[in-house]
Amino acid sequence: MEAPEAADVIREAAAEEKAEHEAVERFRTRAAIVIAVLAALLAIASVGGENATKEMLSSNIRASDTWAFYQAKNIRQTSLRLAADELEAMQLAQGPALSDAARQDLERKIARYQATADRYESEPDPQDPTNPLKGEGKRELMAQAQNFEHIRDHAERQDRNFDYAKGLFQIALVLGSVSIVAVSRPLLALTIVLGIIAALLAANGFFLFFDLPGGVVTGEAPH
């Protein structure tokens, strides 16, 4: 091989090596950008998941407290009605032997017990009597408890999406890091696919376009 030919071969080899090096650098730059985007999306999904978890726990506690208040009202209402029934039975049993003053006193007590028991059934908020989510009657308390359960179930459906999204984002980040070291385009492609799926799940966590399989099963309200 003559000197000019050898020089051409060397130049071609150097050019190929430079082109290959530049291609690798471009690949690694793009992979680094993909990883940065995935890391940012992971942070957003993590914030969404934390908020959904807080909302779920808070609403569950408030629903339990409201149902407890409802049950206390129900027990008190039942006690008042039983007391009114006992007074009525006493009034009938004594009949004519009961003095007018005693009869009037019993009737006042019976009326008061019955009125209080009826008030426990529905006691709207005086400031907003048409809003069933305000007030302290059984009807209003049931509406409030069911509303808290709805919020809890909604937050739980969101949280499941965020959990899956975070898991896929983390796997994608690991694969993306490996693809940089190994300069593997298939790995980077898999990273992008997983990132897209995770991003869709995160978006669904915020907006709930659809429910994931195995969703929340709501229980029946106590009576």
C-alpha cells in the first residue's frame, strides 16, 4: 500500500470513528433528556399520589366519625320513642285514676319526646336549610357520610393509578440509565414505552378517564 492510500485509509478510519463517537454522544444526550423528563414526571406523580393518599385517609376518618354521630343520633332517637311509648302505656294503664295535672304533665313529656325524636330525623342547617350536606339530623348526617365515602373512593381510585405510574417510572429510569451505559437503543425504546404508559396512568390519576380493573367496592350504609 502506497503512502497516499494509507493516508486515505487512516483518514476514513478516523472519520468513521469520529462519526461513531458523535452518534454515541447524541444517543447519550437524548437518553439523558428522556431520563430527565421521566424524573420530572415521577416527581409530579409522587405529589399526586401523596395528595390522593391524604385525601383518602382524611375522608375515611370523617366518614367514620359522621357515621358514628349518625348511630348516636339513631340510638338517642330510639330511646326517646321508647320513653314516649312507656309514658303512653302508663297513661292508658292508670286511666281515670290519673289526675288532670298528672295527665297533662305526661302529655307534655310525650309530646316533647316525640318532637325531639322527629327533629333527630331531619335537622337542616338554619343558615342553609336546602343543603343536605349541612345539618345534624340523621338524613343530613347520612348524606354527609356518603359524600365523604364518595370522596374517599374517588381518591383511592386516583391513588391506584399513581402507584402504578410511580412503579413504571422507576423501572423506566433504571432501564434508561442502563441504556446510556450499554449504548442500547432497544433499551431506550423500552424506556420510552414504559414512560408513556406511566404518563398515561399518571394523567388518569388526576382526571380518572377510566377505572383500573379491581376497583373500589363500596359498602352499604348502616341503618
